[in-house]
Amino acid sequence: MSVFFRSKAPHPSPLPEGEGTERGAHRPPEGKARTRLAALFTALLAFTPLAHAFDLQQLSEQLAKPQVIHGDFVQEKHLRALPLPLTSTGTFVLAKDHGLLWQLKTPLQQDYRITAQGIARRNGTQWQMLPGKSAGAEQNRLFLAVLQGDSSGLQRDFDLKLQGEPTRWTLTLTPRSLLLKQVFNQINIEGGELVQRIELQETQGDSTLLKLQNSVSNTPLSDAEQHDFAQ
């Protein structure tokens, strides 16, 4: 996957004429000289943008840099049968090499933990593992891969198209695996230094919009958060 740019070469300025150039016998034909210079400029302009294009590897490295990210989320579930979306809000903690704490605040309070081992729900002071073979489990695994910049995990199941630059980019995921094709038409992810917005377009016409807000990457895990990941 790559980003393509097209650049037009500027019209080359006339070649300077030195002393004695009035003698045509010692001066190369003007048309050939200009053609060669134009070809050189065109080649340079064609290759320079590609050398600096923002690609998937750079995006993965950028998203994988923070050790811990704290933030807020607003999730809107748009259902065909309802005129207004179902909205939920809460906070999240993403810890490199640990996983994700997803803390729902409204319309009800419920905490989830998403790790490589699966999805767990807080039940009192304990965490209860949830069944892992479902479309919902695939969605949460995908979500964790997106936030952690796991491009290898995404490429197994999706065709990826990246546009933009490090400070403002859009990544479009088109499912390839049979299971995900049954659930999603397309997934659009937007961000800058961190992921800011995820849109899930489902095959049945419903969609989910997730907005990640107030994200910071300079606060370490608290003792309570370390304990939640350790359980």
C-alpha cells in the first residue's frame, strides 16, 4: 500500500548563453538541450514525493510509540430502525504489551479488558472471561490491533489503503476474510499522532462511530490499572 502523488515539472528556464555562443557551430541545438533539462526535472520531481510518502510502516511505528494512552470516548451506534443513534461514553486506557481497559460510564457503568488472551468483564472485584468465538470478539480484536498499530494483524484480514500525512491521515480497511465480510462493508480510521476516529460500516446497513478524545500519552499506569491488567 502506498500513497501516490503526481507532480508537474515546471517549464525549464532558458539555458544561459555564455560568451561566444553566437557561433552556432560550438553550441548544442537549443531544442535538444531544453528537452534533456526538462527530462531531468521531471525525473527528480517524480521520485522526490515517493521518497517522502507516508506509508503503512511509518503509521504502525507512529501508533506503537506510546507506552500508555489515557483518553475519553464517545460511541454512537446508528441503527436503521432508530431515528437517533444510541450513544455511550466512558474512558479508556491503552497500555503497550498489556492491552486495553474500556470503562463504560453512560448509559450504564461496566468495565471491559481486552488483551491478547481475550475479552474480560469486571464482575465486582474479579474479571470474568467472555466467549471468544464470535463476531463481537473479532471486532474487539480488530479494535485493539488498530489502536496498537498492529499492521501485520490487520493485513491478514483486510486490504488497506492509507492516505494523508503523519499529522492527518485516513486508513480504509476493506475486509477479505469470510467472517469479517459477513459483518463489515468497510472500516474507516482517522487520526494524527494517535487514532482519533473509527467508523465501522456494517453489511446490514447499521454503523458505529467511535470518537477518541482528550488522549494523552504522558501519564503512566496507576496502581489500580496495573492491578487490573495483572489479574
